[in-house]
Amino acid sequence: MSLIVQKYGGSSVADAEKVKRVARRVGKSHDQGNQVVVVVSAMGDTTDDLIALAHKITPDPDEREMDVLLSTGEIVSTTLMAMALRSMGYSAVSLTGGQAGIWTDETHRKARIVSVEAQRITSELETGKIVIVAGFQGVTRNMDVTTLGRGGSDTTAVALAIGLKADKCEIYTDVEGVYTADPRIVPVARRLKDIGYEEMLELATWGAKVMHPRAVELGQVYSMPILVASSFNENPGTLIHKGASMEVRNKVRGIAHDTDVAKITLVGIPDRPGIAASLFEPLSKAAISVDTIVQNAGLNNITDLTFTVSKSDLTKAMKIIEPVAKSIGASKCVSDSNLGKVSVVGTGMQNAPGYAARMFKALYEAGINIQLITTSEIRITCIVAQEDVKNAVIALHQAFELERA
């Protein structure tokens, strides 16, 4: 008997018929002799609708209350899934994140899982039940509800799989796996049979929406294999694991893109020790993630510094940075939210020359201006104008011939 954790995204449970279809799929796994734990997201656009509703009440909703509100979307999905399974003759029980034993820190809207104490799930499984857990949420030790950030149901599923010592973690969504690029932009994009944790983490971090990066990171740390597949068919999907094969011919595995990018530039700041710390420490305390950081060479002990954040964090970041910029003597602080980023990712790039030149040439020939560049051992990322992102993805996919197996 295997223990399987399955996660179904919002598009997979968007209405009553889709909930029933997923329930039949879950029941089939149970009929094959498996113990099954199911993690579900909120139905369709429920989370967006709840956010919009809150902002109709107040332009600045309290983050604790927002977490309580947003957690209800997943709870609706869990109860409906349990009802669907019961109507089909299965024994099933729905659990909130707190009831499932998912403990988090106290960072509302972006909480991180501290521990998983899954005794309740284990006891329910031992009685033959299918356990349905609300994704995206947990509780603090003070029993306050928290949410894990957008895409957090992936993290819930992987964390539960690790905590339960499951044999498999399966992520079901509206795409058939991990592709060489977003197939909605590049129709000839190719599904990968498998991919390593490191490459998948870079793709997810830099824009690929098929998996949440924190879920991939957890899988990597605990060597939990993760299958990404479609909930709408039986195609094999993509396995994320430690022993992924390497494509010898082409060292680039995929193209990631993201349009959730905003840039903040501080002009004319003193070039002296401690300035960067005074800027980025308050952002860290506010749980604002900073991506690309570029500082120009100083002239007459004066320099410019640019960094990027998500668009959703821009207003909050500017409120923090503007008084700091004034206190350190910056001449001005400006922002730009009309940006995007495009990345090429592949472990083979770290020991092979020419990939950066190939990328830059492809963007140049497509008439795309590069504003910022950032790299890792297995990734090159360019910040470009938002309206150029789609053409950049197409140009890079063609330049690296990723449609060819």
C-alpha cells in the first residue's frame, strides 16, 4: 500500500462538475489500494474575488483579517470534495490547515511552514478515510490563521508529503507538465519528461507558474519526487527529481518569464559602507522580496542603486524606501512598474561559454532593449519592458531550438 499526496489547483475544482471529476480520480487512486491525502486550492477565481471584495470595504485591509478571509476559499473546496467522495460511496473527511497540523510563523499573507504535525491525518487514514486538506493555509501557535502566499497550496502538498513520509507527491493542474516555455506564448514548446530540482527551482523562481518555488525547494531539501501533470487527462506529466537526465545537445532546458516586476532606483546616494544595509534591512523586515540589484560604479563618492520587487509590493516598498532615501541624502527615488523579466535556465550552462552572447543577440535581433541583467550559475535573466516580454520568450525559444527533442 502506497501513501500518495495529490494536489488539485483552482482550475481543476472550478465548479461542481470539475469537483466531481476530481473526486472520481481520487477515488480511482484509493481503489488501487493507496492511502490518499488530497490538497485543494480555492475554486477558480475565488481568491481574487475575495481580495476584490475586501478592497471594496477598505483600501488597506488588515493582513490578519485578510488571512482569515482568504482561507475560506480553500475550506469551501475541501468540504465540497469530501461531499463528492461521500456521495460516491467513499469515506472522506475535510480538514483545515490548522486541523491538519500545519504550523506556521506569524507573517500574515506570506507565512512559512514551521512544522507539520500530522497525527490527525494519520489517524484518519488508518480508519480507511480519504483525507482532504485545505491548501494555502496554516495556523500560528497562537491559533491565528495564516496564508502561505499565492501558489501556497503546492507548498502545502509537498510539506504534507514530507511530513507523512509519502511515497509520492502529485501536483495536478491545467497544464500537462513542465514545458520548455509557456505553451500559451510558444505553441511549439515541448513538455519535459523530467527535470532536476535545481533547474525547476530557477524556472519557478523566475516566472514559470506551473510550480511554486517554495514547494520545489522543499522537495529538493527532502528529496521528495514531485509529479506535475494535468487533472484533465491521463498523460504522464513531468517528474521533478534528483536524478533528472541531461540533454547533451542543448544545455538550456527552459525559458521562464514574469510580468510581475517593478523597479526602484535611488539616484545620487553616497557611496559608503552601510548604505545598502540601511536600504534592504527594512524591506526584509516587511517581508518584501528583492530580486535584481544593480549598483553603478561610484563617481566622486556618489552612485545610483536599482533593485526590483513584485508589483504588488511596490507601493509598500516605496513607503519604506522614500524616507530612508531622504535620510541618507539620495537626490531622488523613482519607480517603474511597466517591466517584465525573461530567463534562460539550464545546469549545463555553468561550464559552457557562449550562452549569454546567444541570448543577448537573440533579443537584439528581436528589437528588444535590455534594462538590467542578473545571473546565477545556471540562469541568465534580463529585465525588459513589459510589452516586450512575449516577443522575448518567442525569440529565445527559437534561438536555443528548444522545440527540438
